[in-house]
Amino acid sequence: MTASLPTSLLQERRAIRTLALPGLIRLITEIDDNGPISHRRGSLQGAFGDLTPGQLRHAIDTARDLGLVHADEQAPDRYQLTASGEDLAEVYDTAARWARIHQFPSCASDFVTRVQYTFQLQSSESTTHTKTEPSAPQEALSEWLEAHPRVLHQAGVRSSRAAESGLAA
């Protein structure tokens, strides 16, 4: 029988799983790389043709709930990153760069896969209480989560709502 994990570790694991959603990674990095995106259907689908409308809507809703994006007051039809969204984009970049240097999970992996893999390493280490040598992405993610405690709470709320509605968080 395994002992249950402390609530703080469960919250962190849920937050990391939420932050590793492919659509969320794509949304945050697209806006970070190319600036605000119009919320009109054609503009969104044009920028995110590889995501289904449902995946894109889930990514936008998650980003808004977590305070990562907002609609600009001067141009209400454009999504922009908040300060925490900009900081998260830096964490994503750090994670992908580290994974590319170490060829994780493989030398031919794409940006999203690299970020997900690196975040999964962080999540599994926080769950098993075993720590390998600290890495730049682990430190960046931990610092980001510490600086944005709202995400720990909101990710848990989103997970609960998703479980109730039958969606994966």
C-alpha cells in the first residue's frame, strides 16, 4: 500500500500536468513569438491549424483561467500574454532548450514534446521525492510555480471540473 501524497505535491503535479497541455504550450509560445492573436475564428485557426477547435478552446479557457492571457482593452478581439504568461513562455523556452541539448526525449523531438517531457520529469520527481541533479528547467518551473501560487489552486479547480464533465485535464 502506498502512502498518499501531501496536498501540496498533488497540487503541484496537477499544475504541471495542466501547464504541459499541448494546446496551452502552443498558445503561449505562439503569442510570445509572434505577438497578440485576433480572437476571430479564422485568425485563431490559421495560427493553430494543428489543433482541433476543441483543443484550441480548451487552451484559451485554461490560459484565461490561469491568468496567462487576456483580451487587450484597446483591441478587445486580440489575445495577449499577461506578465505571468510571458514568464511561463520563458520557462517553456528553458525546458525545450535543455531537452534539445540533452536530446530528450529524442534528437528529433519538436518543441511541445520537449517541454512536455521535461515537465513530466519534474512532476515525477516531485511525486517520488527523488531529485536528480537540479536542472535549469526544474529550477525555472519551481520558481514560476512559487511566484504564481494561483496556478496551483486553479489547476486543481480545473482538474475537478474536467473530471466532473468527463474531460481530461
